[in-house]
Amino acid sequence: MGQGSIHGPVGFVFFLLLSSSVCQSADHSQTGSIIHRLLTKVSDRTFGSQRLGPAWTDTSLAHCVASCFSRYASKCQTVMFNPRANLCTPGSFIRKSQSGSTLAPTRTEGFLYAARACDTSDEFEVLSSAQASACVRMSNVSLNHQQAKEFCTGLGAHLFVARSMEKLNLLPHGVRILIGLTDTETEGVFVWDDNGDVFDPALNDLIFRAGEPSNYNDSEDCVTVIPNSLTPSGNDIACSIEKFTFACERPMLV
């Protein structure tokens, strides 16, 4: 596999803090379920990973990951696994070719597995749960919507979008946060900042508190939320006047 060029400074979170002894003693079906929930099989063949060392035969993907950690510690950030040959190849952090050349594992090496990764320069980090993950930077200042949007754009990001409650609840709890949801173009039709998708009305009662969005004084087109509040917390606000802490989001690389 070629090394290729790194697609930005890549911060990698490999969630599987397993050891060989854990894999040997744990229930195999449960361990396999954990592995497949936390790992992503990388199908995009412009992604790849440089080998850390020679391949070896192993009993399962779970044990392959644990063996990689046992041998290479934090340097192990991806694995390639061929289930037919039980072949395990250790890999360093995931890389994406800017030229589009193929960096994927060979047929012998099998499939590339990686945890979710993102560009963590500029204080971005991966926030993750069993149901969702996102590449996020929380602000340490309060800005209005336009200022916050420009700040995020300057970092190659957009204001945080949350098409599910699971993703919304990745953000810090108990803090009112400005997100990338507005109805500035057409009153009552909220769209997400990342690509202009229309807000799913099915989420309305989950995100907005009772009586919201209200468009008070015909001047409220932006949205704030309090993640993981006991009751829906979304509120529409005046975009240019009110200032809140906010979250920027970059796309996940895989």
C-alpha cells in the first residue's frame, strides 16, 4: 500500500481499548458487536493506511485489533483484516490521497477498518457515542449567527447541524448553544447550514420547546438548543442581536 498524502492534520480516535486477554475471556458475540459498532469498514478506495509491520494470522477482527494494540500501542490506529484467511495487518493513521490514487488494502489484506476520524487542527475533536459521532470545536466566546457562521467558515467548517437527537446530545450538556438551523429565506421553513436540507418536521417536538419556534416580533430566524435537557429546549432567536456560545463542525473523513 502506498503512503499517499495526508488529507490535513488527522486526529484519530481509536475507541477499542481492548487487550488480548480481554478478547480471550469476553463473550465472542458481545465483543464482535462492540467491534462492529465502533469501527467503520472503509469502502472509499482513496483511503488507506501505511503498514506498521508484517501481517499475521489471527482468530477474529476483535482479536486482530487487540493484538495490534498489544504490539504497537497507540501507533495502531487502523487494521486490515481478511476474514477468509484470518490475516491481520496493522496500520497507522488513516490517509486520503488528494490525487485520487488507490491506497486501499490489497485483496490479500482484506478490508480496512478504522474508527471515525477528522481533521483535529484548530482545536477540533471527535465527539462520539454508540449512535452518533461528529468533528466539533466548541467556541469560547459568544457571537451572533452571522459572526459565528463566518468564524466556522474560516476554519473550513459550518455551524453544528443535528438531524438526530443522538447527534445533538453529543454537545456539552446544560449550555444553550447556537446551531446551524435558520429560516431566514422562507419564514417557517428551517434549513440546515451545511447543505440547505429542510428541517424534518418530525423532529420539531423533540427539539423545540412548547410554543417554539414563535418568530417573536417577526424577527427570530435562528435557533439555540440545550443538549440533553430533560424537556425539548429549542428556541428561535433574533439572528443579528442575540449572542450565544456555538459549535463549529467539520466533516468526518470516514
